[in-house]
Amino acid sequence: MTQTPAQTAPQMPAQTAVKLADYQPYSHVLDRVALTFHLSPQATRVQARLHLAPNPARGSGLDLRLDGENLVLIALAVDGQRLELQPDATGLTIPAHLLPDAPFVLETEVEIAPEGNTALEGLYMSGGMYCTQCEAEGFRKITFYPDRPDVMARFHVRIESDMPVLLSNGNPVAAGPGWAEWDDPWPKPAYLFALVAGDLVAHSDRFTTQSGRDVALNIWVRKGDEGFCAYAMDSLIRSMRWDETAYGREYDLDVFNIVAVDDFNMGAMENKGLNIFNSKYVLASPETATDEDFARIEAIIAHEYFHNWTGNRITCRDWFQLCLKEGLTVFRDQQFSGDMRSHAVKRIEDVLMLRGRQFREDGGPLAHPVRPDAYVEINNFYTATIYEKGAEVIGMLKRLVGDAGYKAALDLYFDRHDGAAATIEDWLQVFEDATGRDLTQFKRWYTEAGTPQVSVRDDWADGVYTLTLAQTLPATPGQPHKGLKVIPVAVGLLNPNGDEVVPTTVLELTEAQQSFRFSGLAARPVPSILRGFSAPVVLNRAVSADERAFLLAHDTDPFNKWEAGRALAKEVMAHMITDAAPVSRNWLAALARVALDHGLDPAFRALALRLPGEDDMAATLAAAGHVPDPVAVHAARQALADAVAAELAPVLPGLIAGMATPGPFSPDAAQAGRRALRNAALALLTRRDGGAAARAAFAAADNMTDSLAALVALLEIGAGAPELAAFEARWQADRLVMDKWFMLQVLYAAPQDLAAVVRRLTARPDFDWKNPNRFRAVIGALSANHAGFHHADGAAYDLLADWLLRLDPKNPQTAARMSTAFETWPRYDADRQALIRRALQRILTAPGLSRDLGEMAARMAAG
Ligand code: PHE
Ligand code: ZN
């Protein structure tokens, strides 16, 4: 008998969960911090002076625990007395007996190496400049500190460096050759700390707040980029004004700095007075940025600015409360974008995003509540659920309490919690106190995951119309049973002749099933349900194609008008896939009417022409109990696009000509909408004319929107190789534009070629995979090519796993985020499931796996 070697568990990082239930205030209070940085790429010294005292809320006699990772401790002293203590892997403990039972000063000096920091967390270097990223837990990689958001202190920072521009939070207080000092009068948690040092130039402006404070505004970029900041600056000024008018919130420092960096894990960061941005969300010109880029820059500039109040002045008690700042700030930036552009179009775009990303997350193995109660790695919880569903929950609250109630609650929130670290309980309490409404049941939106399903029956008898709504709540990982939700369902009723007979009314569904009666109607009405997408739910109602077409033609609610067309398109596509049905003539006619309706906003018409994506279709089929075949979904979408192109063929040239945008380029919503409709028409025409019009449009384009749209139209019909080459020749020196070039080839590769295309792209010397934007452009785009990613040979799955494992040791955060491409595996057939599971297993058993990617792979594999 041979002896079996003991099963050695794969070398897995500790997956210990942090739990909301374990929250305790910090042992000490921290009033003031003074930091001195001697910057050097390999050996930066950081000296910290912390003014601490025992926290009366916890009592005296407690050890002091400081977080700290990858720090070389040089010196440590309490009240000037040197201590010889050794840190452990995650921090430093100073035993109570070495601490006075009174206020004291703790001094540390550590050494760190920003140059080797590829994780882009803590102090790192990007393109020759020093910068920081501290949210969520990056400050502990800079110095020993209580790195938790409920410890708020005033920071004074001194930077010593030969870099010409030295920035930190707050106001500049003194500077000389080789040094600068900054002082931030507002107490803040360490995650809002920032430092930048580099050879930078500023695009500057000024802003006077409503109470008369004169604020210097600077957008700092590398030399040569200063001509690309005007739109971001304009967006910033409009954001500052908007927050004053819409929320009564004013800026509170003498300077507001934004810095653009090329290497950044996320979009941007709201550090107090010193926002740091992924350069992708700052730099723009008509030649280099698309209309979508402009809209995104405007939204993200606003988002980070709005955090100054919702996030910074009022912060989160702990990371479980992340949605307190993110959900609210997303909600605010959505309001802002709607005000700047079109509420209808913005709402449709937001819902497309919510369904595409959040519903997908909520229905899969990574589902979690808007306020989670446990995590292994907090970086894995910067999710569509926290951000987008977090914003939806606030939209529902506003709908339930009304505009006046919302305003009263927000005023109370700012009043009551300014300068403090708050919780979701605090947030709901201000709504209860300001409006008298009991939110006990509503709170479940925060604590329970999963997308509720609302089914609708209707009935007409004796002149009374009855709507019966019922809710069902799906199980999610760790939450098999759900409590009933409060679901605001906005409803309007239309006459058979198309007139609105009952304007939008909000029905509150709070029970498992409820009926709502409407009397005084002359005829059975056509209901328009869930107007404005009044709740993040899936609506189940058997609606005839005729009724959908009626709503597409007549609904006064722009969201539901669009939704009717969307639902029709999905039904048509589903029938093509499951029953080989032909494309519905009625749908084509209805779509054509909207596309040609000059009374409608061109942006809306362009959205109506956008066909459901393949991932969306796969999700829809799976929800209806089918196993989606990616090949069939791809074929159906192609056939559908061809049918639309054929139907509209006679009118496309006229539509294109009619949507011309004469005069200089402007990124405003009106022009952008015209370009969107024109380019939607061009894409259709390209399916008919072999690409002639798109080639001409590409050659003539004087802006990135038109240039890219023409290129995409060509790639969609399998053409465009010469244009891709011309694009590369023109833009090879521009990293942000080249990211687009990389991504397009991944998105539009023929499914069977995807793995080969990606192998070719990743072999190029300019595939700088340590740059998150470039990695995302190629590897992150893999799964957006749905049929290619899910090709039956599994090559794309393996390729993704290979690259995640390669990136993980360098940048675990980005590797973990990109792994969500695998989250939809339960939808697919057994063969594909097995292939994905094998890829996940390979990740899980890889030696030295990070906590970030380890947690994600484990959750997905368990799902
Ligand atoms: N707090 C940032 C935002 O949403 C996002 C972010 C999180 C950036 C973590 C970097 C790191 O505005
Ligand atoms: Zn945010």
C-alpha cells in the first residue's frame, strides 16, 4: 500500500472576514497630525506626529494599535521617549503600559519606496511624478496610523522634494525652494489624504462662492497636456455652482486642485481639496475625445467635487457604510448631468448601465447588499451595487417622501452630521425625523441583496381599473430568505386614443401582493408602469406586442416610451433565438416611426435605435429559463441589425444629412445627440453599402466622435483594416486615444478570432499591461465581446485567467476587478460552465494569490 501524501491545502492568503457586527470605536482620539515627507523614488522618509488621547468612549488602559504595511520602521517615540518595538505584518501595537493615560504625542519615522509600488495604492510614481491613492486602506502603506474612516484629524503636511510642484490637501501655507507646507483645517480620515509632487503645469481659473469666498482652481497635468483641460475646468465650475443652488453646499477652502495621472486603478478620487484623476477623465479635446468621453468627464468631475460634502465633510463610520457617500454622490451627479443635459436621456443611460452591471451582479455569485455586513477585501466592494443601486435607493427615498421631504432631510443631514463619520442608520434617521415617515421596512433595500421581481395583473370591470402588483424576492448567496420591500411603482394610465387620463402616480407596494383601483375612467386604459424606472426591479407582465407598440408611440413618460421599444426589441430577438422566428414587421415599423419622428430629441431617437447587447440578451434568456447560446445570440443580433438597416435603407442618407452639425464642434447635449443619431444611421447604412459612406465619413471626420463611429461601423461589418492602420499612424503617441484603438479590436473581433487578436495585441511593445487603462482596454474588454469570450473552445477564458494571474502580484486590485468577467458562468451550458470553473480553480490554487483576487475567485466559484 502506498502512502497518500497529506493533502496540502493550496497556499491561500488568509480569507478572514471583517464584520459590521464587530464595529467598535477606536481606542484613542486623534486630533492633529503633522507629516513630513522627504521624497525619493527608492527611499522616501515619512515622519509623523500624532496628537492622541485615550478615547473616553472606550475608557483608558487600552493598547494603541496602528495599521502599517510594507513600512520600514526607522524610529518611534512617545512624548519624546524612544521606544524599541517591532511591527508585525499588518501594523504596530504599543502596549498600554507604555502610554500615558492622558493626551500624548506619538512620533514615527518610516521608509517607503514609491518607485516599486505597482499596486498604485499608497504613495507611488506615475510618469515621473509622485502621487497617492489612500482609499480605502492605502494610508497604512505610507505611515503607521489608525487607518479607518471614523478617525478624523486635522492634517499639516510638509513636503521636501526637488520636484517643482508640491501639493497636498487644504490650503498652501508656506513654500520655499525644495519644500512646501499645506494645512487642512477640516478634520478628515486618512483615506482622504493626498500628496502630489511633479513637474506639472496648471490650467487655472477662479471661482467665487455664493458667500464671496474667492477660490483658486487648478488642473495640474504634465507639460503638453495643458491644452486638454478646458472642458474639465468648465465642468468643475458648473459643478460648484450647481451644488450651491441645488443643495446649498459651498466650497470651503481657498484652493481646489485636480491632478491628472496616467496610472490609476479607478476613475478618480475625492481627496480633500486635491482630487486625483485618471487622466482619461480629465484630458479632452474634440479631436481626441468622443461625446461620451465629454459626458463622462463632466459626470466624474462633478462626482468628485460633490464628495466634498457627501463623503468628506460627512464621511463614513466604517467601510460597510460605503454607499452612504457613494450612493448619494452618484445620485447627486446623476441629477447634475440630467440638469446639464437631458433628464430623459440620462435616465435611460443610467438604467442601461444599472441593468447591464448591477442586475448582473445582483443575480450572480457576487451579489451583496448595498450595505454589506462582511468583507474580506474592501477594495472588492467598490461595485455597481454600492454605487448604482446605492443611488437608486436614494431615488426611491426621494420619490417616497417627495421633493420637499427630500430637501428637508438633506438639510438636516448636513446640519446634524457635518464634521462626523455617519452610518446608514443616521442617514435614514434624518429622513424619519424630517418627514415623520417610518423607514423600518425601507431599510431592507440596504441590508438585503437581490433584484426584486414585480409581477402585474390588471383587470377592468364596472368602470373600475384594478392593478394588482406582487413582489417576489430571489435568494442570494448567504441570504436565502428576504423580507418584503417597499417598492415605489410610478404608474400612469393612457386612454385607448393615446391621451393620458391618469398622470404619474406613485403606488407603494409594501405587501407580497396589493391591488390598486382607479375609477372614473370611460374605457379600459393602457397602463404605463414603473415610469422613470421608479424602482430597481424586474417588471414581469405579459404585454402584447401591440400594447408595447402603442406605448412606444404614445407614452408621455420618456423612459417608458423607450422601455416599450426596448422590450419589443428583446422579445423579437428572443423569438428569433428560441423559435427561429422572423424579425417582426410591426416592430420594424414602430422603430422606424420613432427614428424618423422629428418631434423627438435626436439623442432619444439614437437610443431607441440601439439594439439590446448580447450580454443583456443572454441575461434575459437565462431569466426566462433558457440556456443562452452565445453563437445564436450573436447571429440574432446581426440579423436584427440587418433587418433594421433594410427597413430604414431609403431614409438613411436623408437622416444622416439632416443631422449635420454645422459650425464648430461643441460637446453640448444638443450637438452630441445629433451626432449620435447621425452615426447610428451611418452604422445601419454601412450594413448596406459595403462601407463606402463610413469610409468617407472616417476620412472627413474632424472630431473623435465621428472618427470612432465611422471606424466602429466598418469593424462591425468585418471591414476597417486600412482605417485602423490610419488611426494608429495618427494617434500612436497619444496613450488615451490608443486605448480606444486597442479596445475596439477586442470588442469587434470575430468571435472565433478573439483569442488570437488579443494575443497579437498583448505581444505589442506598447501593450503596457502595468498601466490599468491599457490592461482594461484589452483584457477588460474581453468579456464585452460576448460571443468571442464565450467561444466554445474556452480559449478566451484561459487567456483571461492567464492575464489575471500575471497582473495579480503587481496590481491585485485591478486583477480582482477584471475577474468579474466570470461572474455570469451559471447562465451557460454545462460545457462552458466547466471551462469557466476550471479557470476559476486554476486561479484559486495559484501560489501567492492576493487576498483581492482570492476573495473574488472564491465567491464566484462558490456561486
Ligand atoms: N472614491 C472614489 C469615487 O468614487 C473611487 C475610488 C475608490 C478611487 C478607491 C480610488 C480608490 O469617487
Ligand atoms: Zn465616489
